[in-house]
Amino acid sequence: MRRREFISLIGGVLAAPRAFAQKPLPVVGILTPHPPQPAGSVQAGAYANALRKLGWIEGENYRLDRPNAEGREDRLPAIAEELVRKRVAVIYALGPEAAVAAARATRTIPIVFWGVAAPIEQGLVESYARPGRNITGAAWSAGDERLKMLELLAELAPQAKRLATIAIPSSMASVSGEPVAVGRLASFDTASKLGVTIESVPVARIEDFEGAFAAISKMRAQGLIIPGTTLTLRERNRFIEFANRARIPVVANMRQFVEAGALLSYGIDSSASVADTFKFVDRILRGAKPADLPVEMPSKYELVVNMKTARALGLKVPQSVLLRAGRVIE
């Protein structure tokens, strides 16, 4: 081999690792209205920890980009467009507002969603089995959670005939801009069969809370149903404090509300479900297409009961309910 060719060959071999090292790492963009948690907290490292279990080490084989929406759902569209301009490898959208904002911002960058109650009706996917677009993820509801909550409330507080439910319009917006009301009619129909009435109280932002509380008080509600959304979850303490002061039993679909003082919850284990959803991110980073990854439906639910709240409200929890509870807070 000629000396010049030998030097060229050696130079190429030595340069190869540098060329590989300089290849840009794929970026996972996190789209969520929740503000970042304090450094060192469990929540702060949740996304990176979920990906680490799948073989993705932040800074080594991928990067994490989490813009701060500062607890404002209305900032999600601009942040989604920012992530698209950065050409991230995949967008992880937490909650329906984030999923819709991401879907409106791009039809090409893969999107993985969590916490969406009606992905088909909201225009995110074509079907659960074959999403057909650039979006997949985990659905929040299998359709009967509200019915179960109504039935459980009737068991614990049979005297509660006038119910209020918090309605978050932005959580049921669609990609096209049309609102959807999946589950609402079925819930109202079940309420009628149980001999109770339900009145929706819309809350679009934090500034609406006091007006909502006044409306609930004016209607003399005897029970309050709170759907788990990014907004209600962040502000759950305010809802629970109001309801407990007014001696109104609260049922929800996330255990975090019961931990804050609600009477009971019936829903999926949200923390475990979020972590599990990152398997979609893993597969997409390894080359899979969202259109070929079926939307995952919830299969396991947990009932959580707060006995301290029940006693404070003067309610007796039937043994049949306690036996079904996955967790009882004393």
C-alpha cells in the first residue's frame, strides 16, 4: 500500500469516531402545561427515568427538551410550534390540550399522547387499532368511569340528589376546533336512572374558580364530580378545600384528589400509566411509525377511599365498597 493511501486510511479510521460523536442526538420534546417541578423531586426526573429504563440515557443517546408553559394551557400552541421549528424527533404530549396543540402544529413529527379521553372524536387518530397518522399513545378512558363514579357516590351518599360537575371546555376541543361531549350524555342518562340531576359548571382558567364556587353554592349541590385534567389536577387543593368547607362530597377519577381530601376516586393509576407510555417514545426513536402503533386502552382501575373525609362528612362507607378499594386513606 502506498504511503499516501495508508495515511489517508488511518486518518479516516481516526476521524470516524469523531464524526459519529458529532451526529446530533435525537430530541424528545415534552409538551405539558404543568410547570417544571423542583430539582431533585420525583416528578422532576419522571420523564428521564422512564426513558432510562428503556435504554435511553439523557445526554448520551438522546436529549430532553421541556419548555416551560408555567401552568397555562393557552401557551401550549406556541410551545408546540416552537418544538416543531426545533425539529425534535418526537413530541410527548401530556393531556388533551397538549395533544391537540401538537396535532395542529405538525402532521409529520411523531406525537405520543397521554391522558386523552376521546382521541378519535377529538380528531387525533383514525382508530384505536390503526391510528393512521403521526400520532399514537394511551387513551385516558374506556368509557364507563363517570358511570362508576356516579354509582359509588350513590352508595356512599344516597341523599345526594343534586350534583355539580366541573367542565373544562379546552380538554374536549378537537383538532378541527369543534368541541366534543363524549361520555357526558351517558353520565346524565345514568344520573337520571339513579334519581339525581347533574349541572355542569364550566371552568376555563384559574380566574373562573370563584365564579364556579359561587355557582355550585347557589345550586346547593350535594355532590361534586371533578374530572382529572391538567388544570383541575394542578389546582385540586382549591377545589377540595372549597368542597370540604361546604360539606360537599367530591368524587374524581384520579387518586391525587383523594390524597388531597376528596371522598373517593375511581380511575387508572396515572403515575404508572405515564411512565408506561414512554414505550411508544422508545419504539418511535428506534424507527417505528406512530400510524402502526395501536392506541393503548386502560385495562386496570383503582378505587381509593378517604375514610377521614367520610367521617368528617358524616358518611358511612359500606363494607362492600371497602372490599373493592385498592387503597383506603385513614
